[in-house]
Amino acid sequence: MALDQTCVPNHHAHYPAFSGAAGLIAAATMVVGREGDARLAEELSGLGPDDTVVDVGCGPGTAVRRAARLGASVVGVDPAPVMLGVARLLTRPSKNVRYLQGTAEAVSLPDDFASVMWSIACVHHWGDLDAGLGEARRVLRSGGCLVAIERRTPPGARG
């Protein structure tokens, strides 16, 4: 089966909910509810202090801050200015952390930049999955790790 037949279509192609007051509310819920996903990304990637991480769709920076606390150098990328504003507000100034506006399909970083790239609850927002994966291949070093985490539902969940 072709990849495009198995993927959930992008339902937020232009990020309309992530602006203004609604964006601030969304950011607040992500700050409170995403620590477990950030921990899972850290565990799946085997993150260490020598890693350089790119968090695609970083939102308010929860996973960025977690990786930085472990000593990694981290770049958070998000298309929504309100998310980046909240992320910068909540992140202590550090030479190991920076935030950039961008998308999965257009990460403004050099080739072979990162040892780890992750996208947490965000791949379903990517406008072009193939382009996003191509950009991940370009930005990741040889042998780098790509982690994509999407919503998890308990077995047998209904509704």
C-alpha cells in the first residue's frame, strides 16, 4: 500500500488555531500535558549530553527544555510565532538552546546538523510528509535518529 494511503491527512495545514488567544491557550495545554511525550522522545532517541537535537513542531518548548537540562544542544522549530514566543518566555537563556520559525518541510539549518530529530504530536500537521522526511534526512547526520510520536490511545478505546 502506498504511503499516502496510510497517513492521516494534514488537518491544520495553515496553523490557524495556533495564533492569538487560541494559540496561547493551546500553548498552555501543551506545557502542562506534554512532559510524558518529551520523556518518551528522550528515551527512544537515547539522548545524551553530546547530542544536537532538532525539535520539529516544538510548540511551547517542553521537549526542548527537557533535552537542554540533559546537556544537549537543542533547536526548536515551529511555524507559529505564538508558540515560539511562549517557548522563549519559558526557556532560560542558554547558549545550548535556540528557537527558529520554520516547518518540517523547511528547517533553516545546515546539512548534517543534528544527531537527533524528533516531532512530538506534530507529524499530522506536516503539509507534505515526503518533503518533511526529506528535510529530516538532510538535517540529520549519518546514523542520526528520527523519532516521531503521535497521539496514543489506550487499547480498546472507543468514541
